[in-house]
Amino acid sequence: MDITFSDSDQAFRTEVRQFFAESYTDDLKQRLGSSATFSEAIIDWQKVLYQQGWIAPDWPAEYGGTGWSSAKKFIYETERAQAGVPDVLPFGLKMVGPVIYNFGTDEQKTKFLPAILNSDHWWCQGYSEPGAGSDLASLSTRAERDGDHYVVNGAKVWTSYAQYADWIFCLVRTSSDGKPQQGISFLLIDMTLPGISINPIIGIDNRHTLNEVVFDNVRVPVDGLIGEENKGWTYAKSLLAHERNAIAGVGDIKNGLSAIHEHAEKTMSAGQPLTRDPAFRARFSQIQIDVMALEYSELRTVAKSISGQGPGPESSLLKIRGTELQQRVQELMLYVAGNFAGAQTSDSIGNDFADRARVEYMYGRAATVYGGSNEIQKNIIAKAILGLG
Amino acid sequence: MNFDYSEEQTLIKDSVAKYLQNNYDFDTRKKIAASELGYSNEHWQQFAELGWLAIPFAEHLGGFGGNAIDDAIVMEELGKGLALEPYLACVIMFGGLLANGPDASRHEQDIAAIIDGSLQGAVAFTETQSRYELADVKTTASLSNGQYILNGEKVVVANGQAADKLIISARTAGEQSDTTGITLFYVDANAAGVSKTDYPMMDGHRVANITLTDVAVDSENIVGEVHHGYDNLARAIDRAIIATAAEALGIMEKLLHTTVAYTQTRKQFGVAIGSFQALQHRMVDMFINVEQTRSLLLRSACSNVAAHQASDPNTCEELLKQSKQDTLALKVMVAQVGKLVGDEALQMHGGIGMTDELDVGHYVKRLLRINTMFGDEDYSMQAFAKGSLG
């Protein structure tokens, strides 16, 4: 048993820390924090990462990734969260990118990978439908072959940031034969094609993140098909495992806890700082204890991956516990914000903690739903680990 | 970075597991629990023979030089087997206090006797009013003609019933709850003025209340330094917390597996009850919590080892602080998860889970008992909060 990082890993940690301190400027931080400037600012930040060569830690070096070891990736992720730096937009870099370099043609790789890396293309994800959520394979958006095109009809929903997207990767039904999973294809669609319309969905956080994307006789060139027709489910599944691994979010939880600690020191209750309050102390400590455990659960996965074992069904554990803890942090933020907790402003009252608490709490409810709801993850563990049929 | 056991550690783990599987079935355990001693001396001698009693001691003292991780490996397996033998009380705590102090060389002979299985020891540190507060010591030790005279009562002393030697915390200075002014005395259990009342606990382990009436102790029979016993004791308890957490983890794993297996064979409504999603999700919750406990155990054991390996005093102090927080976090989690896993195991076994005949309830009772040793959930949570919020 050896829980230490090597000297070169330690040196890397210093390098990463220094980079974030210098490059993640107050200006970026402020613009990323406001929903009016977010979409521009995140692209600016991703271009900084691209310049540094660190935009795609998970990608193989041959496709423009960093070629980092699992230990370095873990360190990078820890330092990113510690510095309060938001993660990159996942849709291109963490979702469709890996699908393209694993299953795409050379033409697709040449066409799409560079534009994902330098953030010229904004991607969105077309999986869920009004009638297909956890039971994703029941999706009914159809793509019918017509010469060199697929004609796509149907609707995708809960599509984050579709309003900014240049491209959408979609699961579409190309066959009704056999099991539902067998007739699904993975299709890349240009969002500017005629027949695509976007209906905004305002979330419970009052922001416009989500959308419905409707396809009405959209003619998509067949060179947008990934791999083979009717094999899309296999490609999508590989992506889901990837997605799950990325959402334990230990670093972000710890960052949230420091923000809470700092604010609770300044918040008075019954004439003393809230940090003296026994109920607060117990709540805060409980989350800390659980995240200390989660951090080592994640490290155990990292250690396995260093020794060449890929992520198995235990990534479901990280997803479940990680998202639960994220929500408990958000809940505690709202609790600490007290009277200000409902305030729908940050600028005019000088209490940006309360605004952050409200938005993060409301938007954060999605975490236990997306990426395969936590109940679905439990089904996976029951079957794959406990052997319960 | 890796969390794999070394070849030697795997051998130890397998050796303990196999021995208990072959020699310590549930009926055997029941008989041992009902005996006057509360554990089996025959098994204890086998433990000595197999080298397990030497594991935590330094090599120059005749041991294997094991650390908190090695303790945990043994204890996890003892937990799975629900063994009653006083490995924790005698080897890890009593032996640890003798061996890890500055005066270890004075105790060489006794340590050798622990290792060969001929000496039983116990640490007597709880009093009726102290609850979980180590510094709350009313037992007095006053100096008279070059001897200390001890008076007071220690309660719920693990292995007290069998101990030949006792390490007793007593106040030599200061007020009732001061951390300074506590001294650890090394006392013969048969000395004049020492009387014991022993009784069984719900987990089958025996303990004793020990009354001290004008017990005379020579001034050289002190473990560590006069007035400064508290830190030694606290450190020994930290290591004991990690060890009991490992035992609890072994028990939880056993209960999880037993429960999963039972729900696959028990049929109601014509199907195995394990096919019901309501039960599957509850077993998944058990699994997730057990894995989280294992993660925190690894964290605590590793940070305990790191703290004791540090040579620079400042680094050492910093690491000890971290390790203390890790250990308190672990103690909280073991209490919470122990309760969850125990209750769920009973619930999913239904009626049969209520019977004394089935081993499940006995595992649950050990988990409940572990929660009350060295500070329960609330006590540990408050101590943890003090460490992180001041």
C-alpha cells in the first residue's frame, strides 16, 4: 500500500497550481459567474486551456490530448476544483469527442476533433426525449435513409445550451426490428440545417439552460453517421460510463464547503457566528466526513486505473454519492444564506453568496437525475456487483 | 499509488481468515461466549503460535514491525469471524501502550510474554462519570513514602476479567478533567486492594469493573512520564479506533453478503425476495456505505502510519492533527454505517433475524457495542467539528 504521489507528480501539482493562479483571472471569474456573460466567457477560458495544451486531459495524445497518467489527471482535477475554476463544457470534450476518436471515420476525426479542441464548435447532446428518459432505448426520433441523407423527425428534450450549439450529437431510431437497443444509430447533426427549431425551457433556477430541440424533416448528410447503422447504442453506452466517472465532483464539493465555512464565520446567529451553532457544526461536519470518504473512494478508482483496470460498475457508486453530496452542500449553502436565501439578485444587495446558493440549489437538483438517474445507478450496482437479478 | 496489500499482508489476511473458517464456527463461538473467561485460551495459544500476537510490535521487541494498516488487516478478519479473543484489548491497546512509549525497553519481558500468549493485559481508563472523556479521571494516585497509593474505580474494562496486568489512568495532579496530571500506572491485577467484578456484554465479550482501594504501586511502575499519560493514552486509543473500525468493516461486509445471499434464497409470492427493487436498492445503500467506510478506514490507517513515520517534529505534529481528524471521521462513519447495515440486515432477514439461533443478531450486537467504545457517534462528531471549525 502506497498512497504517495511521485516526485514528478508533486512537481506537476505545483505547475498546475501556478497556472491556475496566473491564468484564471478575476475578470474571467466574474464573467463566468454571470449568466449574461457565461457563454462567451467559458469559450474564452477554454481557449486559454487550449493554448496551454491542457484542454483535453482524457484524450489520447495522438488526438491532441495531454497523454497524462491517471495520477496526473487526478491531480489536475483536484487543483482545478481547489482553485474554484469551473470545468470545461462536457458535450464536445468529454462526450462526443471520445466517441468520434473511438468510433468515427478518419474524415470525421479530421473535421470535428480540432474544432472541439479549440472550442470553435459548441456541441449539445440529443439523447433524452419527451417519452424517453431513464428508459433511453425507447426513443422514437426517426432517421430514414433517403439517398445520401437521413431524414430526421422527432424531438429531443432537456438539451443543455442548445441555443448556443453549432452541432448536436443524437441518438435516432433507424430500425424498429428486434430489441429497442438494436435499432438505434448515433448521428452528428449541423444545428443550422433547415427544419430544426429550438424551444427554450426556463428552469427552476430561473435560467435558460435547457431546451427542446424539434426536428421536422431535417435532411442530414449520411457522413454524419458514427460507425455502423443500428449500432449507436454501443457507442452511447461507452460514453455514459465516461460521463458517470466525471461527476463525483469531490473537488467542487470541497470548494463549496470552504465557501460555506467562510460565509458562516461572517453570519451571525443568536449573537455569535453560525460556526458556533451546534446544528450547523453537525451538518457541516457530516458532509465533510462523507466527502473525506468519497475522496478515497475516488482515489481507489484512480489507483485501479493506474494499474490498468478500467472503471467498472463502481463508477455508479461515485455518481450516486457524489451527486448526493453536491446536493447536500447546496442545501447547506441555502441554509447558511438564511433570510437572503430567496433573493433573486446579487449586484444590488452585495450578497452574491445567497444568489449563488439559490441558483446552485435549484439547478443542482438535476444532478441526481442526469447521467442515468441515481435509481438507475442503483439498479446497475444491484445487478453487476451484488448479483441480484 | 496503490491500495494493494503486500504479499506478506495477504498471507496474514488469508491465515486469519482460514483459521477462523476452519476452527471458529458459530456454535463454537457460542460455547466460548458462555465460558467463564469469555474467550478461549486454546485459540489464543494458536494465535500466538501463528505469529499474530507479534504483528504490531517492533522487530527489536520480537515483533513483526506492523503498523495501523496491519492491525486493520487482522481485525477485519477477526470481525468477519466474530472472534471473542482479546486481540484489541491485550495486543493493540495494552501491548501498544507498553511498546510505543519512551520506556519500551523496560517492558521487553512483558512484551515477549504477550507475544508468546502467556500474559494477558488490559487498559483501565473509563470511569462511571467519565463517559467518553479520557481526561475525566477521578481515580487518585498520591505519593507516600516513595510509593503511589491508588484509589478509585474503573468500569467496563475490556479484558479486565482475564488481565494479569493492568495499565490504569489515575490523577497525580490537576483538576478532574485536566489533560495534564494524568499518569498511567502499571499494576499487577492480583495486587492487594485490587478487586474485580466481571460481567458479559451484549456482544458476548466479557469486561470488568475494577475497584482500587489503597493499592500501592512502586514509583518505577509508571508507563511513560508522571503527569503526562494523557497523550500516550489518546494515541493508543486512536490506533484502537482504527482497529475497531476494521473489525466493524469485517462485520458489515459479512452482514451485507449474508443478507444478499438470504434474499436470493428466501421466496415469497413465488419469487426470491431479492428480485424486489425496494430491497435491491436498500442492499445497494448498504454496499455504498460499506465501501465508503472502507475508503475512510484506508484514509485513517494510511494517515496514522504517515504521522508516525515523519521524522521532522513539525511535519509530525501536522500529520498527527490530520490523522486525528481522519480517525474521528472514521469513528462517526462506523457508528452510522454500523447502525444502518445492522438494522437493514435484521429487517431483510425478517422473523428469522429476530432469533438468537441465527448469527446475524450477534454480528449486529457487536456493531452496536463498537459504537459505544472510545466515543459514540455524537461525541466523535463534536470532536471532529472542533478540529475543523475550531
